[in-house]
Amino acid sequence: MKNAQGASARLVDAIVKGIQEVKGKDIVHLDLRDVPNTVSDHFIICHGDSNTQVQSILRSVEKFAHEKAGEKPWHSEGLNNAEWVLLDFVDVVVHIFLRDKRSYYALEDLWADGASRRYENVA
């Protein structure tokens, strides 16, 4: 179990760095391991100011996850309209929003029982 936690921590770190690399906004990590009935152990949430930036964040996250943690997403959704893109790495799920979609869905409020950590926007 210790190795799995270390792998998740490396992946979370790589994802955050990938978001920071392209100036993703308001980066939040929700640790959901102590919350019952969750779909994943970790959520990473951020937003971009345009569909183009959301797509750039997506590409950067995939690159950093692969290069720094040896991981690729198991599943992804929302790539066509780039308003809410989800990258599922199984233990870690990344949500990349447009700003207005993020406030509408309010995932941080929905999963407020999880431990929350905010990151600087720029690496």
C-alpha cells in the first residue's frame, strides 16, 4: 500500500506541475481517501480562461504525468468542446474547466468533506 500511495503522490505532483506549466488557474487538490463512497482517491481541479487554454492544460497534464510519473490517463471525457475536461488516472481524477463551468458545477463544494490543498497558479 505504501508504494501505491507514493505513486499517487508522484502523479498528483506531476499533474499540478503540468497545470502550472501552462498557467492553469486556482489549482485545488482534494484528498478523498477518508471520504466514504468516492469514485477516486484524489481530485485535482483547475480552470482555464478559454477553450484553447483548457486544451493546453490537458496536453501539459498528459505530458507531465507520462514523463514524471510514468502514467497515462485510463479514460478522458469532454475533449470536443473543452468546457469541462476530465482525465481519469483511476486513483487520481483531473477536472479542467472553463471558469464559468467550474463555478456552475462547484465540485469543491460537492466534495468539501475531503482534505483540500491549494497551489500557486504559476510554477
